[in-house]
Amino acid sequence: MLVTAAPLAAADEPTVTSAGPDAVGVTIYRAPERDADTAMNLDWLEGYALITETRTVDIPAGAATIRFEGVAGGMLPESALVTGLPSGVREKNLDADLLSARNLYARAYGRPVILRRHSGKDGKGTVTEERAVIRSAPDGAAIVQTKNGFEIADCGRGISDALVYTELPQGLSAKPTLSVRTESAAAQRATIKLSYLAWGFDWQTNYVVRLNPETGKAGLTAWVTLASSDPTSFANASTAVVGGKLDREDAREEREAQDGDLVLRCYLRPRVPAPTVVPPPPMPAPAPMMMNEMADIVVTAQRRADSVQAAPVAVIEEGLGDLKLYRVPMPTTVAANAQKQVAMHNLEAVKFRIWHTADLLPDLDENASIKLRTRNRKEDGLGVALPGGPVAVFEPYGADLLLVGKGGMRDYAVNEDVEFRLSGSPQVHVAVSETKSGDHWTDYEAKVTNANPWPVQFEGSLRLNDGEKLLRPTASLPRKFGRPTWTVSVPANGEATLRYRVTDPD
């Protein structure tokens, strides 16, 4: 919600209202504190977006206030940049609170309203009305004053109360609005560009991997998921997302966002009154939307190129310094309080190797983790930038595909070794036990059991503390990522064993 009130313009200063942009661009940045392989929290989006709007405004001669309606509700006003005005900007303000049940009640404190009462069961009996004055804040009970004194509205007694507001309190806006004050030597029509940052957005890449045991390859589909918790929709926007992590600090956590919901209580019994609001003048009709764009989750997989052929739509990768920018090649609507998916990659022959892994720690007794490994190059079916995100892996089971694991991966550039870490395998178990010990040494046995009717590749890393040494291993343990690593093929319905000694520091 918008919490900064704008001062009123001078009495003789004209006000010009721009109801909406002619064109808009939305570039979404990932939440800085969220790891790439961690899914978005749709209830609390902490990413942000760069919004760029183009507007045409008729500016009068002299000083004037220009109101830009329909900006993002999560706008960071200090970031707003307005260009194209003849004499620049003298002052800018994010206008007062948005219209909501809570703000309407709060702004009506001490003002007269109509107390509408429905008597009888379920409030369907006689309806009476009387004037009342709100005497409480929007937290707690709804205390009103009538000609008969003070009372708590909607507090049982077989009567259902509702508050009817006869007018819209000053300072409430039906749309998030930015106001600027400017001055022009002559009346003119200007094309203005408005750019600003807004929080409450985020994006991620979702990967679906379809393993094919017969070919040893996999299909990989990647979707870019755009999410917005902002109250403003941006229709037919030029949309892009930025991969990589940018450091950003702002005071959004310190700002108290006003809740739009109004929950009033009758003493200690929770009740939710249903205030009836006399609506403000009708809003302009929204831009036409395709039926599939009105859903909570919108999947944009293809667009109709002509009456016969359908062309696939996929985001286009572009460079942005050390970062990557992925542009949606067609206008798309970033809807308020919604998410949308756009195709990114659809690859059919990716060479994946399946590994079962574990860290060989003393007293380990757990299932091995599943990892899919490949190299991000064209020879292995990839050769594209892979932004981090959640991964779901499926395998064929008869005529169906069954989920075999879920996990995530970090960002990977072209030519990097790629690794998807999935959940544990119920068919491959790893145990490490102590078999013998003496002065400054301990013997261990690591055993891997495979219950699959096919062999699996296992990789176990040994973690040694400072000063410890590894002696007499029964298999070769070359170092990988700085650790001795046991790599072995575990036969179908079989097991593999490694024995080794660890000596303590002298």
C-alpha cells in the first residue's frame, strides 16, 4: 500500500491526469536473498522490477501538477525518473493510500456513516438505517456513536450490521498514483518516459527432465515463471527477466505496509463484518484480455502465427554486462497478484549421467542422493545459459511418466559442468561403520546396497578433519573437489564395500 501523502497543489494550479501508459516495459530481477535453486515464496515476493512507461500528456502553460495513475503499488518513489517534461520536475510525490476496506474505514474515523441493520435469522429480516459516527480505529471492535449513544457494531443480538459510506474520504486513490509538479513556458503535448523500481515481483526457472533409460538421454523443458504481488496489472508489456544476483538494499522491510483487509472483532469473539461501500465513479474498462490470461497461473507456450501454423515462443537470451537478460519476444501481460509461465528451452536429446552420491561420514546410515550430471555444451545437447531453479525429474512407467525426484540447481553458464541434485533414492542405501580402533587410528567400512534390478554409479566423498590422514583404502580414491572420492559401479541387487583407516593428528 502507498503510505506517503502528497501535498495539495496550489488552488490556481491546474492538474493534468494521465490515466495510463501508451506503452510499458517490465524487467524483473530475482530476489537478492533467495538462492537460485530455491523456489519463490508466492506469499512474500522479495524481488523487484524496473518499470518503464511511455505516456503522452497535454501540458498547460505555467505551473501544473501531473498525476500518473496506474503506476506500480510497490513503487520506490525515490527511484522514479521522469524525462520529457519541458522544464523538468520540481517535486514528485507518491499519492495517498489506495482505496481498500481497511483504509476506507480508517479515513472515515470521526465521520458520519450509515449503520445499516438486518434483523432476523441470517440477517434476512427487517432492514433499518440510521446515521452513526465511527469512533474506533480499524484494529479491534467497530465502535460507533448513534443518537442513542456508543455501541459496538455487528455484535450479535440477532442483528447483522453493515457500514455504508456515503462519500469517498479525501486522499484515497482507486489507483496507485505518482504526482509531479512542473512548469512550462507554453502549452504543449509531450511524450514522457517514466522509469522506476518497484518491489513485490520475482521470477525463477522451472525445469522438467524426462529421462529415457533406453537411449540414455533426456528431454529437458525449461519455463520462466513470472510472479507479481503488485495491485497493478501491466497489459501488453515488453517483458524481460535478469539472471544473476545483484546486491540491493532498501528500506522496504521498515515500511509498514497497510493491510487492505478489514477484520473487526466483537469483544473476544472474532467476526468479520461486511461493510457495504458506495462505489466511486466507474473506472475505465481494462484492456481486453485473452481468456487464458485471466487465470491465476498462465502458461504461454505458443502463439498463433497465422491461421495454419503455430510458432513456438521462447525467451531470447541477451547479454547484460556480466549478467544475462532473457527477453519475452512477444508482448505479455504481467497481471496483478498472479503468475505466468513462458517457455524458455525445449531440448530433446540431453546426455545426462545418473549418479548416486553421499558424504561418507562416521556412523552414516541413510539413502544416497540422486544427481544428474552433464556438461553445458552443444555436443551434450545443451550449450545454452541455464538460470538456477527448481527441477522435477520424471521417468517412463509403462505408458505414463512418474515423478522420481525433485531438487534444484544453481546458475550455470555455457561449457560448465552441470549437476542437478535430487532427493534421496529409496533403492540405494549407504552405511559407514567403525570396525576397529587403536591409539590415534580408526578403521571404517563403507557399504552401498543397490536394490534396483540394474547397476548404479555411486560416488562417495570422504571428509577428513585437519591433520587426519587416510591409509590403506581397498579402492583407489582420487581427489575430487579437494576430497578423496570413491567411485564404484554397484551391481543390480548387489552391494559394494570400501574399507579404509583414518589416523588422528600426532
